[in-house]
Amino acid sequence: MKNHGLHSLALALALFSAGAPATGADSAKDYPDRPVRLIVPNAPGSAVDTLSRIVGTKLSEVIGQQIVMDNRPGASGIIAMEIGKNGTPDGYTLITATTAASTVARLLQKKPTFHPVTDYDYVVQFAETPNVLVVNPPLPIKSVKELIAYAKSKQTGFNMASAGAGSQSHLSGAFFQQAAKIESLHVPYKGGGPSVASVVAGESQWTLIPSPAAMLHVNAGRLRAIAHTLPGPTPLLPNIPPIADTLPGFDYSGWMGFFVPKGTPKPIVDKLRAAVVKTMATPEVKKGMAFQATEIVIGGPAEFRKVVQDSMVKNAKLVKALGLSATN
């Protein structure tokens, strides 16, 4: 587990405990005085939705107002990102920003309608989610090495499921195939749930999916987890080794954080950030995130923006290599 996450958490608590500068404090003095909408770019029950609800539920208690979940799935996250971009910049619209919706979705647009780096104000990064490499249990595959050997021995019938073209599971799986020098037929489904179900049923043989979508099935014996995408071992996934043990340098995990519409007053953004940092430090949220095998990683606006910029570069290369077509 990365120690910078806990270090950053402590640092952020210290930094933001003083509150907003006095010069702009008036705009945040009574904030929030009504419910706050949280736009989620995925359907209810998805990994992103689950994590957003864990944070949102406790954040409601911290700020003293309800966080209203507004699920806007579709178009790889573009719909949600456009709604968030056009929201009123008053602190009452939050956007769950993710690797797939905030960076990959834009890369799939012929005429991009938003830019994650310049079209939003950054509140905070709060999590990093490893992807977990899972296979159908009857297969004779119990390690990355065995999966690679099995894939190279099969001419047909070794399919990789994903939550759809451009999804995190699609790109992480494709990145893995490139690193492992294997080929596997990509079978896209309409969402993470159906893609996982296909591997459970044996319709597809493997997938590389966000940990919250994987571990419930793994713990129930419906899937076999053989590796994860963090660069080193993590106590969040005990007894599951990193892919990097077999393919040195492999690292492909997802990040999550909050954006707000550009132009939101800084004192309000600062107040929101302090509330999220406090939320992530609570025992309930720590337990909930750990149960989903998701690491709490706190990053302020500058750190978070760098994460997004790096993600854009990495995924642009992957999208180009895969030859993914534009959506509009």
C-alpha cells in the first residue's frame, strides 16, 4: 500500500484545518445551506457508484446537508462530464471524476466537448482503485504466467470481457495484452455487471476489472483472482500478487476524485476539500473503502491535476494503439 496516501491525508488535514482565507470567506460562510448534487458518470451498482455512495453518505454528515446522487451513465461518461461542465459554479454541483469518464471518454470523441484539465475546478483526489485480473474458476489458470501460457496455446475460445469499448476494463485488459504479448478476443458488454457475469458463466474466460466489481465474486468463489494492477503488494488484496511481479513495471489502476464546475468560488472549493478530507479519515469510510479493495489517496488540486494530465498521456497512446474509433 502506498504510504504517501496516509501521509497526504495527515498533511491535508493540517493544511485545511485553518479554513479559507478571510478575504473570500464570506462566500463560504453559510455554505452549504441546501442539498448538494453529486453527478456520477456510471449506473447504480457500478464500482464508481458504490465508491461515490460510500464517500457521499458520510460527506452528508460532515457538511450537514444531503448529498443527492445523480447517476448519469452513458456515452462512456461523456454525458455526465458535459452536465458537470455546464453546471452552475456555486458549490452545489459536484462531479465524480474517474479515469474512464474524465480522460478516456474525451479521447474517444472526434470533436471533444470537454477537457478534464481546463474545464473544471479541482476539489480533491480521494482514491486509487486497482484492477483485478480474474478468470473463470474451472480454467487451469492460477497465475499470470499460466494465463500467458494458456493464451499462447489457444487459437480460439479465450475471450476477454469488458464493460464496453473504452471502459477501464477494456483499456487495462488491452494494456495487459500488449505487455504480455498475447492476443485475446475482446468481447464488450453493456456495463461492468454483465461483463463480470459472462466470466462467471464461462461465456468469457477472463477480465481485468476494478476491484470493487471483482472482490464480491472472488470472495464467493465465483471468480478466481490471480493478480492486481498496483505496482507492488497491497494489504487491500492479501494473497493476490501484482502483475508487475511477472511483467516488471506494469501499473494500470484507476483514480477517483471530485471536480466542480469551473468558476466555483475558491473559498467554497476549499471548504468542500476540507470536508472530503475529513470524510476520508472517518472509520466508516476507511472500512468501506478497504472492503472494496480501494486505497484512500488524498491529492490536492495541483497533485490531482498532474494525475489527470499523466492519465491523458498514457491513455492517448493506448487508445491510438488500439485504433479505437471516435464516437462523434
